[in-house]
Amino acid sequence: MITVNEKYRIKGDKVIWIIYILFILISLVEVFSSMGKTVKESRGGDVTSMFFKHFLMLSLGIGVCYISHLINYVKYSRIAKPAMLFSFILLAITLILGYLGPGGKAASRWIVIPLVGQFQPSEIVKYITIIFVATFLAANKDKIKEKQTFINVFLPILFICGLIFPENFSTAALIGLVCYIMLLVGGINRRYWALSLLGLLVAFVFIMFVDSKTGFLSRGSTWGNRIDLFLNNDRMEINQTNIALMAISTGGLTGKFIGNTEIARFLSESHNDFIFAIMLEEGGLWMCLLIVLLYIILLYRMLLIAKHAKGDFGSMLVLGVTLVFIFQAIINMMVSTNLLPVTGQTLPFISYGGTSFIFSSFALGMVLNVSRNENQKSKREIIIEEDISSLDTTNKEEEDL
């Protein structure tokens, strides 16, 4: 009989729990240290209220992760289709409000909810799409090579990414990339997979060409400017990329120590998009190695869970979530070090951002539940083996008598 304490005790991969808590502690310190320009411009120099909000979001995220890790992950497969329909509606509403509103990023990427504040729908849609693809691949394993099977999974992914694309290209690309890898690993027909990927690339080039002539995309010019800055960056110019590089270069090997950033006050997104640069300024190369090592360990542990998951759904679900975390971390780090154009992707579990952290915590909870169920399965197998061994010993003793 399972007691109440046993039922609600923290379970799952202990290493992942430790890394999650370490990320939260790092986030508390680094976000507080790097609020510079944003606090000066929007809060009049008062960091208390903004940091308190971040602390509340981290606390809420921990609660979400804990609750999520208690819910049997199989239940999510049962609501995959209605959740996907909900995603279409939510993204369509966000897009419409963006075009009807007065403009600005909050009017196009975010929905303002009374008493809650800004809510970014693409963050929850990202994981709903992964759940849908994982469910589809598991349910259609017997006919995975058929053309209609590919069409049935490709079109929903295309619609989701198409609704996100006009105002958040990097997130649309991230979701599309992760889903395409899941389809490849899931055994989808490679010919259809390759042809559709080629078609998407051609369509993207065509859309960008048309936008360069007509300007019909509201953020087309922004993407063009960012790519141009990346390819033709004047090192003497004062811009966000060069300021981030300055922060990294002044950090050196050991850094300036926590709280001693001098560059954060000049970066508009030092607590978010460029937090990795500030971490390297304060912690130096050693901080860089620590953060990279933590993400590598997280990748390794999550891939182990995916490998040992009981069913195809659990395996594909963990794979999708893992790819989102790791790709997002790589993109953020590469942007901070000027290896990619500015995208706006946060550093998972570290950057300031309520919606991103909460739903990332929810997704991590799903992974921990897959791990939890696998551990319970292993324990049951051990008990059965011990019972069988005990029974064999008893029978042998009876035979000897």
C-alpha cells in the first residue's frame, strides 16, 4: 500500500533535479546582477520590484515542475489533438491582436491577461506541438512510411509554425527543426521528409525575397537588419552585439566576480537575451565551462531517459523536450558570442522571463515523470526477480528434504 508521503515524494532523475536547482540559483544571482539598463529605463533604477517578480516566477515554476512530475505523462497523449486545436486558436488570436493593435512587440507576440500580465502563447504551443508529434508517431507506428501519414503530421506542424513565423521567426524555426528531427527519428518516410524540407527552404527564400520588395511582413526589415549586422558588423560601432562581446572580453579567465558587471547597464536585454555574456564577464571562462557542462549533463541524462522509456510516446516526448532545451541554449550562447544573428531566444532556466521559465519547468516535469515511471518499473522488476529467486530457493530446499 502506497502512503501519502510516498505518493507525493520527489522522484525521477536526481541528477536532473540537482541541475534544475543549480540553474535556478544561478538565475537568481545573475538576473539580479544584470538588470542594468532595463531597470534604469522602465523602473527608474528600482531593482526590487523587478527582481521580486522574477523570484515569484521561479517559485511558481518550481511548483509547476513538481506537479507536472507527479502527473502520468501518458495522460498528455489523450489530449494532444484538442490541445493542438487550442494552439491554432490561441496563435490566431495573438496574430490578429498584433495586426489590430497599436504595434510593438507586446501587441504581436504577447497577450496581455488581466491580473496576470504578458503571456507568450508560443511558449506553451511549443510543448503542445511536441506532445502532438510524439503521440502521432507512437499511434501510427504501423503505417509510418505511408504518404498520408506524413501529410497528417506535416500539415499541423506547418500551420503552427506558419502562425508563429510572422512575429517570431526564431521560435517557429526552433519548433520546426525539433519536429523534423522527431519525425526522422520516428521513422517517417525519408523521401517525403527531405522533399518537404526542401520545399520549406525554397518557400522561405521566396517569402523573404517578396518581403524585401513589398515589406508585407511586419518584422521582415528587423530580420534583414540583424542578418546584415551579423555579416557586416563594424567593430567600432556601439551596438548590442559589440557590447556583449566587450563584456565577454573583459571577463577574461576568472571574471570580475559575481555582482561586478560594468557592461550590463548598457545592454537592453542583459538579463534575458544576453545574460550569457554578463555571466562570462562576471565568471570568466570558468563560468562558461560550468554552464556548458551542466547543459551537457542535462542532455546526457535526458537522452538516457528517452532511451529507456517504456513506450514510443515517452521516448519521443523526452527527445522533443531535450532538443528544445539544448537547441535554445546553444542559440542563446551563440548569439551572445556573435556566432549567430540576434534571435531573442532565452537561456533555458536562467534568463529572466516568466512564461518561458514556467512552461520549460512544466516540460521538464514531464521528462521527470517518464523517468519516475521507468524507475518504478525497474523496482517492480527487481521485486519480481527477488520473489522468483526466493521461490526457487524454497522449492530447492523442499526437494532436498
